[in-house]
Amino acid sequence: MLNKLFRWLLTAIGLLLGYAVSRAILRLEFVQGLINVKSGSVSMIAAVAVGTILFGIILYLAAPLIIDSFWKLTGLLESGIQKLPTNDIIIAVSGLIIGLLVAFLVRSAFIDLLTGSTTLKIMGSIVSIVLYIVFGTLGVNIAIKKKEDLYSWLALPKKFGKDKKSKGEHKTGISQPKVLDTSVIIDGRILDILKTGFIEGPIVIPSFVLEELRHIADSADSLKRTRGRRGLDILNQIQKELSIAVEISERDFPDIQEVDSKLLKLAQVLGGKIITNDFNLNKVAEFHGVSVLNINELANAIKPVVIPGEEMNLQIIKDGKESGQGVAYLDDGTMIVVEGGKKFVGEIVDVTVTSVLQTAAGRMIFAKIKNAHEKAV
């Protein structure tokens, strides 16, 4: 129904356009001399009528193509706008309005200089169009590039004219978004960390990470399928059990193929941080200047402090790699290599810490059996 209405509307526009164009052409002196018609004559009226009908028929026949192109264009614009956050759209429209207002003021100041003759009026119209396009585009670009400053300015309660903070006055602001990557969601520890309240929101879950999780959950490999489903369950728990703000970001970067690269780009756009347990992503993010919260580093940081000379009571679990060594573990999973512990596998013994080695993979503790000579006896 709407397409039919548009088609008849385009036909009416074609008729009006044909009438206006035909009259304008037939009023030219060289055209009247060429086809021998006079103003107000029957032949001129007939020529105008033919031109009007011809334009109407052309627009009527071309209407389906024009309408189809129109719907495709609006569809592309709508899909593009839907991928943008509402705040960005509001900021962009505000920038456009301000840019158009500036263009109007500039045009009003100089348009009087381009009035008088027909040529100057045409130049004035062209200048006006250019001003509106240039300042409108500048307004949108500046608003988008400065959106973080605008958000902060709108959110921070400031007193104009007061630069220094008074004693006891605390600086408040917007918490940086935390973007979750696939590995940290599957890991699951992020749920417990968020429950403690040590990480402030909003928590951002990119749509391309969700898509990767769904792909893993549908994998033919049973291990991958289990990991993917675990990740989806963790996300459901984060959304349902926590009071922290959780956002699903629909932003995508079609020109970027790798998920890690998309994560870095999204974090840069949002001005946020990435939460991960991926060591390689951690290093790449540092190179790109993106802040990362690595939960493996957090786990290492909160492990109990052990110093050389400290005594511990633990169970030797298995043989070590080197001759005579035994291996034990703390409750948090830290491995302890015990010199001379091979003969005590399966027993609970007292050991003395000799050294602590911190590696990229974690922490390793070296110890020896306390009073080894007495044990040997």
C-alpha cells in the first residue's frame, strides 16, 4: 500500500516537474524560433501538455526502481544507526544542530554581499549549501571525537570559576568500561571477582565475543562444546545475579578479522579496559596502549607471601623432575619443589623455604626437608 502511494506521489512530482521544465524551455526565444511556437498559442499549450505527460510517464515507470533504492538506503542507514550506542547518536545529532546554527550565522553575516544580480543570487545559494555541509560535518566530527570529554563534563558536578579542590573534596567521575574477552568468560573466575565488588562497571560484553562463544558451544569437539556452554552459563549468571551494570555492545568492525584485534579496537573506542587471562593479548594490548586487567596477575598478587627461612607443613604429592626432588602444592595451586622429598612421597612433612621464583606463568617455591639429617636417621 505504501509503495503504491509513493508511486503515485512520484508520478505527481513528475507531472509538476514536466510542466515547469516544458514552460521554461518553450519560453526561450531561440526555441520558439526553432519550432515556430508563440506564447499562449495552441501549439505551445500542446507542447507543454506533452512535456508534462512525458515526465509523468517517466517517473511512473521509474518509480519501482526509485522506491526500491530508497528502501535499501534507509535499511542501510537504520542498520548502521542501530549499531551505534544511543549516547553517540545523541552526541552526533547535537553536534549537527550546533554546526548548522553556526553555518546559519555565518551565512547571515555575508549573504547580503551576494545579492543583486541573478548570478550573485546563484552564487549565494551555492555558498549557503557549502556552508551548511561543511559546518554540519565539522559539528558531527568534533562532537564524536570529543564525546568522552562531553560525557565527563555532563556527569561531573563542577562549580564554574573554582579550579582548586577544597580540603576534603574528592574527585568523582565515570568508571571506565570493562570489556570481557572470551577466555576470561570461559575461565569463570570473573564471576567470583565481580561478586566481591572490587571491579566497578559497566561490564561490556561485545557481540562478536558472544558469537565466538556460541560457535564454541556448537563445536563438534566435546571439550570445546563444554567450555563454550560454561562461558554462556557464566554470562547468564553475571546478568542475573549481579547488580553491576552489564551492557551488550553491538559495535563491530567488519574490516578487522581477529576477535582479539576487535577487542582492542572496541576498548580504544570506549576508552575502557580489557579483562582477560590471555598472556599474549596482555602483551599486544600494552603495545597498543590499551589498559588490561589480567586475572592471572591478580591471582598471583593475592597469594600468601612466602619468604626464605619460613617453615611450612605440607604433603609431598609426587616425584620431582630432578633426582631426589618431591613436589607439593599449596591450597591456591602454587607448586613447591622440595629437595630430598622423593623419599617422603605421600607423607606430611615439615619443610623450610629456601627461595621463591616468580615467573610469567606464576610463582614457584623451593624448599628443603626440615632437619633432613634427623629424618634420614
